[in-house]
Amino acid sequence: MSDDDNKSDKSTWAIGGGVLLGLGVGFFFLHQSTLYFIGSLIAGIGVGLFATAILSKIK
């Protein structure tokens, strides 16, 4: 695999984006419960993994 393939593949960024999205949502739930915060982080990881699987299937 060449360096051009590695630079053009941004599908793995979806995992980090999902984590950041879960972190942002989790801060709103942090006042209610810490478990909601942890749950939103885990859900963000799941959404990112799901999006990565879809994006890699399209390519």
C-alpha cells in the first residue's frame, strides 16, 4: 500500500469523532449521573465504529 492510500483514507477518523460527540453529549448528562456520562462515551465509540464499518464498505 502506498502513502497516498493512507492519506486519503479518513474512515478511521469516525471513531475519534464519535468519541468526541459522546464526550460532548456526556457533559450535559454529567449533572444527572456519572453513569450517563460513561454511557454516552461508550455509545459514541459504538457510533464511530459503526460509521467506520459503513465507510470502509463503501470504498
